[in-house]
Amino acid sequence: MFEICLQNGNSYKVSFVYDYTGNHPYATHCVIKNVKTEKIIKGSAFCNPYDQFCKSFGRKLALQRALCWWSDKFDRTMFWQAYWEAIYQG
């Protein structure tokens, strides 16, 4: 979905995968991949079977869960800024 380059020179690709094969719970997965090292960080959000599936809410929650292990607050902020820019650019 978008790519970001942090101050330390590392580039990351962030993508979202939706799992709604008809079986509840529906899921949204965030995959953050380091372009150089191929290291992958994942976060997932699952929809309650009684809730309405919402891609935008699932993306935000999955990204938040993927970034929760990130120690640098500035880097997390940069990911969120890149996310919002990608969303508003359409």
C-alpha cells in the first residue's frame, strides 16, 4: 500500500491483506517488510462475528498492533504520517 524511508536509512513496505472468505471472524493483517533485510513484522485485527466488517478500522488496528513492538516513537509517528498520506492520496 505504501513505502516509507526512515531517518536511519531503512526502507519499509507496508501492505494490508484482508481475510473475508465467508468464515467469521473476518481479519485484516498488516505486513511491514524491511526492503534490505527482508524482515517482516505483522499485526492483525479480527472482527467480532456480530460486528460489521470495516476495512479502514481494521487497517488502523492492525497497523497499531504491528507497530506496538517498535521502540522508537519518532519512527512510529513517521509510519502513521505515511499511512495517512497514502489514505488521503487515494
